[in-house]
Amino acid sequence: EGNISDHSFTHRWWIPYIDHESNRNFRRRVVDPRFFWNEQTALALLEPILNNKCDENKGSKMNKEVISRSPYAAILDHVIPVTSAFVGVQRNVPIPSSSFTSGESYDQILISRRSKYRTGTRFTRRGTDGTGAVANYAETEQICLILNNTNPCSNSRGVLKEVYSHVQTRGSIPLHWSSPADVKAYRPRVFIGVDPVLQARGLRDHLLSELWWYSSSIGLKNSFLSKSKLTKDSGKDEVKVAMVNLIDKHGDQGRLGSTFDSVLSAVLEVYGKSY
């Protein structure tokens, strides 16, 4: 074990899957499974290592030598997590001069990645599933790097001054509903689930999942894992979720929006009363 440094061992992307110590306290070192499209292939390679770990260690601390000698570890080192994403970069965008800014510009990075869960075309896949995952879910992050150009006449890059980031997600309305395509109708009918308990669970699980991924609160993460109520201790970092409803306010979509509002009110009444 002494021949393998902690850094060279734990830097591998797949180690947190088998070493709970390196993933303790909810450190986000595991590849995000929502966007890990070839995860099933990797898990098939991880299973023999996990079995070997249990046989060799019998519950003791993980043996780095045993794992690193595994042929499956050598294969995993060449496995690259694949995702469905877009990355755009815009450099040296000038900021209009004012009394507060002078000679500043910014670089802009846009990263958008699509979830592997509940994928499908627009009319064939709608709503949420039993785990709270919604159809056509995507996460988008905009990063702005503010640069201070001390010499505007120079072609050299400015000095990094500030960094700003904004993250937003989008997806189908987190209820159990569908709108199967029909070649006879331009706008397919919307069918909304009638089980209020099932609807509330789907929306609750979706909200807790969002809080789990985008909050640093251990209490909120525990609430997600245990499906329990949100309490004051759960949200000490005062996480707030803003939901924007973009559907039509009339017809079938109007009914869907009204249903969402009523289910959301019920979920907040039961699970968010103390939050």
C-alpha cells in the first residue's frame, strides 16, 4: 500500500464508487449519474472490484494494492465518462465604461448538459417518473470571468478580477402526465394522472433531488435520502428554489398548470411547513 500515493489512487474518477471514505460528508467527487450516459458499462467493470474488495478485506479498510492490481482497474482507467452536452466560449467581450468600470472585459462560458433519465422526444415522453426524474431535463451554467485590462491598447490578456456563475435547470412539469402524439391532431390532448398521492410524491422527490444536487446543506441531503420533512435545520444555508412556469394558461395546458399549482401547494404544506 505504501507504493501507491493517496493522490495517485484517489484522483481516479471511479474510486468514490467503491471507497465511501473518499465520498464522506457528501463530497461531490462521484461523477454525476444524471449526466453519466455510459455509467452502466462502468458499473459492470466496478462489480468485480467490489466483490474482490469484500473478499480480500472482509470489511476492513480498503486495500489500494489489491484494487490497483485488478485488471478491471486498468480498464476503468481508460473509461471516459460520456455525457450529452454543449460547451460554448466567448472571449474578450468588452464591458461599457462607466464610473464603476473602466477598461474591463469578460470571458463567457456556457455549459449545458442533458440528463440520461427519462429521455425521449417531446410528445412521447412527459412528466416525472417514480424517482422524481423529469423528461428532457437539462442543466445549464453560465460562467463570467471579469478581466481588468490595465492597458487597453495591449493585445495581452487582462488580469482575472471576479468570477460569476449562474445555474439553471429545465425539464418537463414534475407531475405524472402524458400527451401521446396523434397524427390527426395538431395539439395532442393532455392526460393528467388522477392519484393525488402519486402526484405529490413525484413532485416532492423532484424538489428534494434539486435541493440535494444544488445545495451544500447536509440536512437537505439527509431529507432527500430519508424522504422526510424539510426542517429548519435542513436548510440552514437558506436555499431557495425559483420555479418558472412557461406553459400556456388556457386549454389543456391551463389544466396542467392549475394541477401543478395545487399539488405544489399541498407538497409545501406537508413537507415545507417548518422550512
